[in-house]
Amino acid sequence: MNTYEYEVTIAMPVYNVARYLRQTLDAVLAQTFPSLELLVCDDCGTDGSIDIVREYQRQHPRGRHIRIVRQPRNMGIGAARNRLMDEARGRYLYGCDADDLIEPGTIERLYHAAQEHQADMVYGSYDRVYTMHDVEQRREPHVYEHRVFTRPDDYALFAYDGHVQVMCWNLLIDIEVMRKNHLRVAPVNHGYGEDFTFTVDLPTYVNRVVLLPTVTYHYYIREEFRTKRQHRLSRQDLDLALEWIDKDKRRTYLKDKPYYAKRCATLLMYDFSFVRQILLRKNEATPPYTNREIQQAIMQPMSLAEILRAPQGRTTNLTAWLLCRLPAWMAVQALKVLCRVKS
């Protein structure tokens, strides 16, 4: 029988966020839930962020419940999230990024929902806060209808119908679900899509899931940094992300599941998003992607007969199937047209 030092671990990767870290730490440590560990992964930043965490360790009333694990070198957000999963001492894990904010009753609310429904996972609602030079421009609420899923495959059917939350944060999950199923995040450096490689698999491993309508998390999108981050995408990171999606597509033993076609369509939409990045930056990749490599990135695991039998996700699945059968140069031209339409 597993024993845990805490009921909940809040997992926080930290890398060069000194400008915002204090307000995030204040929000996390103001939680009303008592049995709480704050686990910080130091990804070897250069702006003194981790010194702020150590200051809170020494001076905050909950400082003895703050623990720091340090990476051997800067390894990126994906590897940091995996390290936090491995090191957590709580029965449940809750992800919080180091420049976002959570409401004071977040953990208590999600934990009580997990206990009441014996849930594997609980999502809180959230909002996106768009800022420019730290001045709030607008808020976009993403509020879930209150839902409780208890039967096998019900949550997966819902999630793959366009409701899967891509982000790792603001969900409370039983740590054993992750460890038993060896769930990991793609160890990419760029912070673009690494969450997806983890969250897209979650619906296949959980049955009892609760969605809460209360906004518990404030996700800050800082416009002045977003473009800079995207320009750092490297061929290595794009290759790794596509490799992880391809691995997910090869889970063909799920073919008998009622959500399989929807899941394939969801994975392909993320392939398309990465292909769009490749096409936008084709001359930046070293070595450049060939037309054949770009076409292979949207490999469709379903046969034509399987696609035609399943109405769910048929347009996306059929589009990918057709593109994979064109000459590579023609497929890439078609993808460029699709990218322009999407834009």
C-alpha cells in the first residue's frame, strides 16, 4: 500500500521567471488546504528565480513544505515536468506554472471533488489573461459545465470531441495513474505543445473525472514574450514533438474503443499545427525538411475502410489519408493552402 507524505503536491517548473515568481508563490502558499507540498524544479535559470524560492523557504510560514529539485543543466520545460512527476511526495499532483496565479481555495475545492466522487482526475475552469508589458488587455474565461464521468470511455468520448484540455496545469490527478501508466511529457525545450503529448493520453487511462465550473486558475499570456518563444523552435524540438505524436498514433490496440477515430483526428490536428510551424520556418530548420518528411509528419494510422465506417473526425482523418497518398511535393503544396486557410 502506498503511503504519501502529503495529500497534494503542487508541481512548479521554474526558469527565468523572477519578474512574476513572487506573486505566484504568494498565491500558491495562500492555499487553504493544509496537507500541501510545493515542489519546485530548478531548470538552471540565470535571473535569480531560485534565490526567491529559497527566500520563501527560509521566511514563509509554510517554507518547510517547499522543496527544490535541481536539474543537472537547463533541460527545458518538458524534462522539468517529468522530474516533478517523479519527485512528488503527494497522493495527488497539481501543476502550476511559475508566472500564473491560482485562487486561494483551488486545491481544497479540487481535492474535495476528487474525494467525493473517488475521481482519478479533477479539472477546474480557468481564464486566459492577455497582457502587454504587464498591463492586462483582456480576459477570456474557459468555464466547464459541471460534469462527473464515472463509466469507462465516457470521458474519452467527451475529451476527444474537442474538449481535451491541452495544458498540464489546473488539473488534480492521482499520482498513481501517471506512475502506473508511465505517463510522460515530451522533453522538449521550447514550451510549445509539450503539454499535449501528456494530456492527449490521459483520457485513455482515466474513467472517473470531474469538471468544475469555478475558475480556479489564471493563465497569463504575455504577448511580448510569445512571439520570441515561437521563434526559438528548433528542428530538434519539432522532430521530438512529432515523434511523440507519432508514438501516440501507433497505439492501434485502441481501435476497438468508441473514441478511436476522434482520437486520431485530435492527434492529426496537432500534426497539422506542427507542420504549419515547419512550413512557416522551413528555411530556418537545419537541415531543412524535405517534402517527404513533411508529408510523413501527417501519417494516418487508420485505413480508408476504418475512416469511412466512423463518422467521428471523418473530415480530418480523410484529409490526412488523401494527403499521404499524393506525391510528396503535391501534398506539401496542399498543406500550404490549408495553412493559409487556417490563418
